[in-house]
Amino acid sequence: MNDAAKTLIARAMSEASAPTSFSAYAPSNIALSKYWGKRDRARNLPLNSSLSISLADWGSHTQVAPSDTGQDQVSLNGEALALDTSFASKALNFVDLFRGNNETPLNITTKNTIPTAAGLASSASGFAALTRALCGCFGLDLSEAEMSLIARLGSGSASRSLWHGFVRWDKGVAENGADSFAHPVSVDWPDFRIAIIPVDTGPKSHSSRDGMNHTVDTSPLFEAWPAQAEKDCNAIERFVREKDFTALGQHAEANALAMHATMQAARPAITYLNARSWSILDQLWRARQKGLEAYATMDAGPNIKLIFEAKSASDIQSEFPDAQIIAPFEHS
Ligand code: ADP
Ligand code: DP6
């Protein structure tokens, strides 16, 4: 069976122009309703829909240009990478989806304004920016929805990084992935805030991909996840549209904790959250009892992300002095 994204790329590449240098940006995103578990691992087709908020100017800047050395080049944050590093080979495998056997040597230069591989979704912004830059480099006429479908092949969460603001990725049902791509949820919520509370921004011990697959394969609690996650995603989309912050926060936090519960039940267990992460959660829950309205969400890493409204920003900053606050609707 033909893969929908690959078919789309092949069709667009049949009318490609000669490669020229092209730069693109994509924001990273944090899921408020998580993607966890795949029905097709090769295509990153999810078992449930998910909904995210993009991180404004926190993301990836990527340039794709013809290489002047006759060989591929990959650099990350100003440092040239050996082509056999896993970062470079994953990026070049993705590039190969476009150029195929044509072997046009390219120079990929990327900068992350977020820590790489630390559970802050660099894979999402990285593959979305690479998709945009490749489409620009080859002059491909693809819509953002089509680019979302393609970015998914690099990393599932990348399908949500083509837009700012709230974005929903519908799981789709087609075996070839034709209906599994994201779309923006057009709600402007200028007072919406995210805080990243850094716990450890170094590379994590295992990738989201490995953690997700291991959970699906071994966790007896995973059985309950896909249906609940789908319900959460629909509820969270409704609360975003209604701008019901309390209901949104409660559901987002519960959804993240349920995802981590599936991992804790995996055999052997996976624990991305460490003692410091739990102590921040405890501090949040105590502060909430005293009236601070903020909710937590956590991904495949120990860092804690909070969501709250602008009116709580100064209380958040005094409760968590190292919190980095992002206004997702204020971006360049
Ligand atoms: P994270 O939590 O940061 O998404 P993952 O382990 O899930 O961590 O993904 C990190 C991987 O994403 C990197 O090893 C690399 O393969 C890819 N990645 C990150 N940044 C970029 C980028 N700017 N361009 C291309 N790929 C990237
Ligand atoms: C916990 O998108 O990184 O951040 O599709 O295997 O590349 P792959 O996984 P990835 O997983 C993200 C998992 C998550 C939840 C989410 O972003 O929805």
C-alpha cells in the first residue's frame, strides 16, 4: 500500500525546481491532550487524537541549501555534526524522502531555541521546520495541511508544529495515513500563558518514541488509554473554544498524569519524572489550594510545564522563580 505522505512528496517533487537556499521557522509545541501510542509505527499514525499549544518563538530555525562541498552537511546550533550521528542520520533520512535517489547534496543548518531532546519537543519543531525548509528549497507547492502530513513521518508531534496557537491532530483512520494530519483550532487567547519549570534540560535517557512503544507493548494500563485520550482531546478542544480555563486546566493535567501512569505500569517501568518534578507538582497543588490557578502538564522528560492566565503571571514567578514564561500568542 502506498503511503499517503510519500505519494504526496513524489507528486510534488515531479514538478520541483532546482534547489535554492531556503530558511524556515517552526515553533515547538506542548500537548494539552497527549499523543501516546501508535497504530502504525513506521508512519507515526497515532491511536488517539491530540491537541497542543505552540511555543511562539521557542522552536527551530532551519535552512536547507545546495551543498558547496559536493557532500551532505548537517549542523546543529552552529556545530557541524558527523553524518553518522543519530541526529544527522535521522535528518538526512527525512531529506531522502524528498530527493530520493537523486542524491542532490544539501547543507542543513538548524538552530533550536529550545534544549534538544529534553522533553521540550525539539523533535516537533525540528521536523516541522525541516519540512517547510525542504518544500521551500525545492519550490514545492504544498499546503500547510499537506506539510503537516509529511512532517508526521519525521515525528508525530511535528504534525502539530506547522502553526502557532492551538492545534489539533486528528488521528485519522486510513491505513495509508491520508487523513492523519493537524489543523489549527482558531481561537485567539492572548492571555493564555505557559511556564517551563526546568528540572533537567540535558538529553533524556530514552526518547519519547522508545518510551511510547515500550508502554504500548508492556503496560497493562495502556488498554484504557486510547479511548480516554480521545475523550479528553474532544473535551479539551471544547474548553479551548469556550475559553473555559478551569475545565481546560483540570482536563489537561489529568490527561498528562494518566499518560505518566501508563508508563509507570510498563514492565519495566519508565519514569521520566524525577523527585524534583514531583516536588514541583506538590508545590503547585499546595499553591492551588491557596488560590493560585495553574495546571501542570509533563511530557517525556522531567521538566514541568504550567498553564495559567496572564493575571497569575506574577504569582507564578514568585512561587517558581526559575519559571520561564511564554506568551504563545505573542510571536515574531
Ligand atoms: P524532544 O523532547 O526534544 O522532542 P526527542 O528525543 O523526542 O526529544 O527528539 C529529539 C530528536 O529530534 C533529536 O535527536 C533529533 O533527531 C530531532 N531533532 C531535534 N531538533 C531538530 C532539528 N532542529 N532539526 C531536525 N531534527 C531535530
Ligand atoms: C509525550 O512526537 O516525539 O510529547 O512520533 O515517535 O517521534 P514520535 O514521538 P513524539 O512523541 C511526543 C510524545 C509526547 C506527547 C505529545 O507531544 O503529544
